[in-house]
Amino acid sequence: MSIERRTRAEIDEANLLANLAAQPRPGEDEIEAQTAEDGDAWTDAGLAEAEPVYPPPSPERLRALRARLGLTQALFARHRATIRARAAPSVRAGSDAASRHRS
């Protein structure tokens, strides 16, 4: 049998996954009880009303988009400012909605 070299992190991860797999899965009653204990949990209604808030794209993704569109930096900045101005109210509403449902 050959020796397989593994890092300590790989061994720890394998042990953690084995321990988690050995534990019994919680039933619906247990999950509901844990949710009731957690004061920060979202309700189904709150989750249905929430609007997603996306993080801004990285500079690398913006450069790639600008290159793909074939725009100069100045033209891209002008269009991006227009898009941001139009999207700002919905983005703010989404973040407000998310914070409202967390409390």
C-alpha cells in the first residue's frame, strides 16, 4: 500500500466531516425550537419580502466589462454613473428591507 501525504488541514477537515456525518440530523421540531431561540432568525414572511443586495463588482471585473464593451474609461465612467444613479433607490430600499427583517 502506498503512502498518501496529507496536510494537517486536510486531516482536520476529514475528521470534522466524519464527526458531522456521525451526528444525527435534527428533526423539524428541533429546527423550529432552535429558530425560536434565535432572536435574529428570519421568518418565512420576512424572507419572502426581502430584496437581495449585491456587493459592488471588483475593479478587475469592471475592467473586463469595459474591455468587453469596447468603451473608453471616460465613457464607461459616465454610463456607470448613470446606471448607479438609477439603481441607487432600489439598492437602498433593499438594504433597508433587509435590516428591517433582521430585527
